[in-house]
Amino acid sequence: MKLKELLTPTLIYRTAQGVSFILVISVAIVFHVQMKSLNQSVDLISTSNKKQFELEKIISEVIQRENEMRSYIITKDSAFYNNNLTTKRKIFKSLSLLKDNFSTRQDLENIKNIDDILQKRLALFDETLAISSAQPIDSALLNAKLLEGNRQTKELQEKIYELIEQEVTKLKIHNINHRYDIETSTITAFSLTILTLVILLFSLNKINIDFQKVRKLNEELKFVNQVSDNAEKVAGISHWKINMHTGKFFYSDNFYRILGEEPNAFDSKVENVTPYIHPDDYEETMKQHEESMKNHTPTSMIYRIIRKDGQIRYISSTGDFTYNTKGELVKIGVSNDITEEYTIKLALEEKNKTLIAINAELESFNQIVSHDLQEPLRKIQMFISRIEESETETISEKGKDYFLKIKNSANRMQNLMMDLVDYSKTMKDDKVFVKTSLNKLLADVLLELNVNIEEKNATVEIDNLPKINAIPFQIHQLFVNLISNSLKYSKKDVPPVIKIRTEKIKAGEKINDIELFGKKYHKITITDNGIGFRQEFSEKIFMLFKRLETDINYNGTGIGLAICKKIIENHKGYIKAEGNPEIGSTFTIYLP
């Protein structure tokens, strides 16, 4: 399969949609990570500031406590001495918070050193205050303790400022990371917004395109439904369906019209349709319907309905089961108003019955003609022959003339009955086509007509004729009649010459305005040098019992050529005649 065939618009859209969603999710994940990092950097900055604040607070409290102690030593005011406990609480609270916020091993060791120094410095505060309160005051010892206190305070400041410096360095790094996180998260948020907007616009465009397609399809579907509805009205058909899962029925608009109602004149329920069914057909129709619904078998039935206007119509209804797109079992059917066709069918059946009876009568008539009538005719001919042999001398000349006319009439009557029998045979349905050699068949025909041919001193010339699919006895009868016709209508004292040829069909050759093709037909001509006929009678000679005015001096029944035409029609072929008075005639036959 070619790549162009694979890349359908739907596939491209789905691929683009999938890639877009992956990008959005990826960018959203990155944005989430960046926001998490941003929150962490904010927490780190806040923690660092908090640690600096607590460290500053500790050293500030120590220095303040030292100043209060000096003020007490100088002034002996107990107000400065009373703040001692409050100061300790503040210092140890800040120290506790520092221990919670520092996590590295080095930081914890520094806090421990600060804690040790604080413990010593606070103890020294108490010891110095006690010396300053004693009587008498040991000035040298007090000065020594104050100097030791200054040294410890400086040491504590150095340790605290060292930690503060470390936190300041960390805070700078945290601020740099914080600004980077803000910048990258802003870019990511902007990218995510733009990407989301692009996808949204793309989706809206696709939705708009799909909406236009759906609207166009709906318009086309509406048009198709209108065409379908009009087609149903013209054809007299309708469709219906039953959803076996929901039990809902649906009838097309023309279903209502067939019942003589306006579309949607009643709810789509089977019980609303049954009142229209003819009472004589109701029981059988409902029985088939119920069995079909129960066993899920297809139905095909013809029943009558009585329309709202009282008109009785014949309905042909067929239905079968299938599944819809939801996988629900549905019975779908078509109802067709066949009143006209069914009425014609019933009339034809009646006519066929009549024709069968007529054919039976004709068969009996044929039996009578071929057997019963010929028996008394043979006796008439037999007694004519006996009278002719024994009583000719006693009959007057006038009687002999009458006797000859009786004899000729009897012979003509026999020929007529034989021709009628032959014609009736061409009307029968028992026609079996077999591969037939025309040359072999003509040899049998010439043997049958041998006496007539010798009597006329005739010559019959035959080409190499084709083999065809034919009804042998009918084709045999065809050539018997055509050759007999040429012998019968030959000129006096001129030996008949009959030529049977096969010819190629010329391009554009027609008969009865039908163009013939050489690959579909064989063309065979039978030409003689007889009395011929005028061309205006070329169609008339094939009519039953029709004889030309030239026939009055020739024996014939007017059935022979009618038999020929019937035989050719039985073979889906054509026959035509061409004549020229006193020159001869040509019969052309076209056989498949």
C-alpha cells in the first residue's frame, strides 16, 4: 500500500492530536517540576532568612544581657537584674529553632559549639552578678570576670557571624536559583499557554470542519431521504423496522400512505396497524408475525388491507433479522403494494386455466384431424379408387368430370388435414435443441422427396452447410416445405433448378430494421427458377391459409410457408422471401 493511501486526513489529524497531547503533558510535567523547584527555592530562602534572624537574635540577646548586667553593676537597679530569666528563654528558644532548621553535620557541630559557649557565657553572667552583689565587692575578681565575659561574647559573635556568613552565601545561591526557576517556569508557562492555545485553535478548526461536513452530510442525507421517500411513493413500496432490544417500531412515511393515512397519523406500534388487515387474512398474518418474532425467522407473505377509504389492496411484505451498529437485534422489512400486479397475476392465472382448457380442446381436435377424420377420408379415397377401376366405362362424361372434382377435393382435404397437423406440431412446447448437421438432414429430405424430384426432372444443388443447434424434425419439415414449394411452383416444360447455398452476412445487413451480425447467425438461401411472385406479396405468402392469385392453377393449402415461418420463429431466427415473376424466387433464412 502506498504512503499516500495510508496518510488519510483522519489519520493525520489523529496523529497530530496525539503528538499535541503528548507535548502538552510533557510541558505540563516540566512546568510542575519547575513549580516544585520554585517552591523549594522559596522554602530554602525563607529558612535561610529565618536562621540568620535567629542567629542575630541570639547575639543580640547576649549583648543586651551584657549591657543590662553592666547597668546593674553600676546602678544597683534591680530592674536590670529581673530580665535575666526572660532573656534566657528567648536565647534557648532561638537555639532550639536553629537546631530544627540546620541539617548538615557541620552546621549541627557549629550549633553545638555555640550552645556550649552560650552555656558558659550565661553561667558567667550569673557568677559575675553574684560577685557584684557580694559585700564587700572583690573588684579585682569582678574585673577579671567581666574581661572573661567580653572574651566569650566575642568568641560567640565570631561563631554566629561565621554561620551567618555561610547562610548569606547560601542565600545568594538560593536567590540565583529562585530567579532561574521563576524565569524558566515563566517561559514554560508561556509555552504551555501558547501550545494549549494552538491545540485549542487546531481543535476548534477541526471541529468547525467536521461540523461543516456533518451539516453537509445531514443536508445530503435529508436529500437522500426525500429521494427515497419519493421513490417509495412512485414504486408503491415502504420500509419498516422493529428493534428487538427496545421494542420500538418504525414505519416510513409511505407505509402510512399505503394504508390511506397521512405520514405519522398514528404511533408506530403493531397494534395500530392490525385494524387495517383484512379479516380473512388477519389470523394467518399475525401467526406468521408472532412466530417470526419468537423464533427470529424471516417472513415473506401476501395479505390484504382495507384502507381508510374502504379500498382493498394487496400487500407483499418481506422481513429478516440483522444487527444494528449498537449490536442490537433488529428486524427490517419492506412492504410493497402489489395490487395491480397481483390482480393481473390472478387474471393471467384464470386465462392460463382457460388456455389450458383450449389447448386440451385443440389437442383433441388435432387428434380428431389426424386420426378420426382421416379414417372416413381414406375410405372415401378407397371407394373412389375402386369405382375408378371398375365403373369408369359406365359413367357419362359429365359424371366423369364430377367424379374427378370429387377425387381432387378429397385429395386436397387430405393435404389440408396433414398440413394442419404439421402446423400444430410447431406450436407444441416439447422442443429439444440438439447439434444438427444440415447436410445430413437435407440428404434425408431429398430421399423423402425423391419421387417428386424425379417426376419434375428437378436438380437440387446443395453447398457445404453448417452444423447448428436445432429441433431436427422441425428443420426437416422446413426444408421439405421449401423444396416442395419450389417443385410445386415450377414452370411447365422447364426442369426446376433448386440451389441451397450458405452465404456470409454483409456488414450492415438488416431484416425488419434489425441489424444482423455474422458471428451470431448463419445465412442460408434457397433459390429456384420457378414462376416467382410479385415482391409486394413477400409478407403475405407467410400468412396462414393465404394463397396468391397465381396459385389457382396449383394445388396447395396456404399452410406450408406459414409452417416455415413458425419453425424459424421457434429457432429465434428470421425468414424473408424475394420474388420475380417468371424468373424465380429466393427464400433467405437466418438461424442462430
